[in-house]
Amino acid sequence: MSDSIPQNDPQELLASLRCEHEAGLKYVRRLESAASAISHDAFSAGAFEEIARTVRWINTSVADHLKKEENSLFSLMDLQSGGLADEIRTEHAELRIAFAQLIISIQDMERGNLRAWCIQDVVQASEHVAQLLERHIAKEERILKGLAQRIESHIGEFIGE
Ligand SMILES: [Fe+2]
Ligand SMILES: [Fe+2]
């Protein structure tokens, strides 16, 4: 394993990932709030639509984000700690399963299945996705900060030569 930082704009990559995390957290809040409205108040078509819209966004934007990290971030992370990329890879697999389960529950309701347990499935799957995503983003933000500092120090060494 080389100890050098890859040259393909690592700072730009980190900045774009952090920006996507920020957008992701906004969708996490929307998901939590819509799930909570159904859980604590009553089923409403508006809250269900909000969950369905959010999940469609997650299924495209977050899926692209995960691929981007796997294709470009993991090589940077391997420089920091060999085991960290595997940990994040496992969390990505958990997130993909959670997204798929939520989509199945939503599609069930969109087919007209509005029984109480189906609504409860959507609420629980939404809360699960929101929790996983929030924890995952918080962990990655700590990793990205460490990487940014490391990149900065390498740039400092380079300038000092
Ligand atoms: Fe990730
Ligand atoms: Fe991420």
C-alpha cells in the first residue's frame, strides 16, 4: 500500500461528499418527520407521499453517492486505516437492504394495501433507514475530517520542500 495521497483532486472529492451528506441529512429529517406524523397522529396521504418522494430521492441520489464513495473514497481511506473501508462497505450493504425493504413496503401500500400492519411496516422501515443513514453520515463525516487534515498536512510538507 502506497503512503501517498492519490492525485485526482482529493479535496474536491471530500468537499462534494460532505455537500451530499448535508443534502442527505435534510432528507433524513423529512423522512423522520413524515414517519413520526403517521406514527403519532394518524395515516395521512400527504405524509405517505412525503415518504415515497424521499425514498425515490434516496434510491437515486444516495445510491449514486454510495457508488462514488466505493469508487473513489475507499482508496483514500485505505491510506488512513485498512479496516475502515471494510466497515463502511458493510454499512453500505446494510443501507441498500434497508432502502430495498422500505421500497417494497411503499409499493405494497401504493397497490392499495392500507391495512394497519402495512402502514406500520412503512413507518418502521422509514425510521430504520433514517437511523442507519444518520449514523452512517455522522461516522463518515468524522472520517472525512481526518482525511482532510491528513491531505492538508501532506500539502504542507509538499510546499515546505
Ligand atoms: Fe457511505
Ligand atoms: Fe457518504
